[in-house]
Amino acid sequence: MSNFIKATEIWIPNENQTALTLHSGLYGENIELELYSKNIVFYYNYGLPGKAWAMGHPIVLTDLEESFFKRTDIVKELGLTSAIAMPIFAGEYLRAVVVFLCGDSEEHAGAIELWRASPDRIKEMELVNGYYGTMEEFAWISKSIKIMKGQGLPGNAWKNSAPLIMKNLGESATFMRAKKAHKEGITTALAIPAWIDESDGYIMTFLSAKGTPIARRFEIWYPDHKDGTLHFQDGYSHGDVNLDELYDGVVIQKEESLLGESWRRGLPLLNKNSQEEHEPKDCDYTLVIPVIQNGFCQALIRFYY
């Protein structure tokens, strides 16, 4: 099993809020890219992280050579062909930009998509762009459909202003592309709200296959702002792990673990696993992304790699 996402980065504003610097990254075998990235900065509206900062919404690039991506030569040498930037805002203020890098060097199924509210129809969603690896037919279908608010994966995440996981997509009556998903081996999907203004309706969706998952495990946790605790909502794990049973009765305090730290700081965080009781033993790293709306953390997404 190989990971669908080849590298992950977190870029944060410097002390003067004038540029973005690398906070942390997971590069796998791409050591050259890691060393190069540690020594550069991205100013407002410059490069992929800076452009996501300026535009105020996620960006999906599927052609790095014909874009504003600034590390084209080195990622091309490494076989990385697509990049996704997801800015995290607290109101109008940028907290961080999460960047995912993917490549087409091997046969794999999976996708990362960006959906938004249609400018012409306020209750309809359209695909802005998506990275689909080798799934050309699935990509063509995705670009040709519209999704109503409250329907399908992105439509329900938009309606509820909340992250959403759908499982067993090939048998789903609510996932509009179920037949094609089954054909491509796509089994599970995650949708994350990613807007400053809800009327824009930006939704990031991650479509995962068993052979090339977006992560070995991904989970949704909800904070209780009254008592400062986090509670498991939903998740998916490669293998036979029942997450509902695993987290039954588990409560995470705001001062505990990477989840609590991400909530306290309002920042996405990436760190090496500490082999805590509930962590998967076959995963080395954890990424936590806070979903912030109206200045408050509404949910946290935890990925295990």
C-alpha cells in the first residue's frame, strides 16, 4: 500500500505577518524538496501558499509548469505533478496554509477536489478543479455534474457547515458517482468546509481507495467549548479497526495530545507519533487540521500517515 499524498507541508505567517515560512513538513523520500523548502519564504500573493493567502480559498493545481507554482524544477525531478493549498483562516486573518503534493508516477486511485457554490445558482455546487491521478473517466464525470446544496458529499458538508465522512461509496445511495467510484476502487470520502464567507461554499473533498489511501486513518473530532474537551464523531481506518469501539468513552482534554494543541492554537499541526494508546502502530506521523468558522473551531480532522 502506498500513500496517495506524497508530501504535506504547513506554512505559517512570520512575526511581521509579511510572508509565509515552513512550519513543518512530511516529505517521505523527497529529501531534496524538504531541504529546499526550509530555506524559502512565500510573500502575500506569491507562489502557491501566498496565492491561497491572497485569494482566501483553497487552490488545486494540476499543471505545475503552467502556473504560479515556484518550485517547479525540483518537484518535476521528483515526479510530483500536482499541488493543493488549503488556507486556514480565523475570520479574515490567516493562521496557516496546508499544502499537499501528489504525483502520477504509479497507477493509483484517489482524488482531491475543490467544490464551490455556483455563481449563477446559489443552492448549487460546481467543481472548481480536482486532482484525480490516473482516473481520467472519473475526472471527466466529476467536471460535468452539478450538486445541489444538501445532496451528495460536498452538498451535505455545505448545508451542515461541518466535515463529513462517507463510507462504502460503491453501495451509497447518496454519493452521486457511486458506480464510477466502485469501478475505480474508491471506498471512502471526506469533505471539509474551507471558506471565509459561507456564501462561497468552498468544500475540499478527499476520495480514498484501499490500495492508495489519502491516509491510513482519518477522524473527525468535535470540541465542547463549555468544558474544554474533544469527542470522537466519525472516522475511517485501514484494516479491521472499529473506531467507534476504540474511542467509546474516550474524552481528550484541551491540554492533551496534538488534537488539543491544534484546538488551543488554532493551527494545523504535523508531528511524529508518540505511540499513545489509541494511535495506529503502523503509522509514523499525525496531521491535525482545525475547521474554523466565525472565529471558532467547529471541528478537528486528524490524519494518520
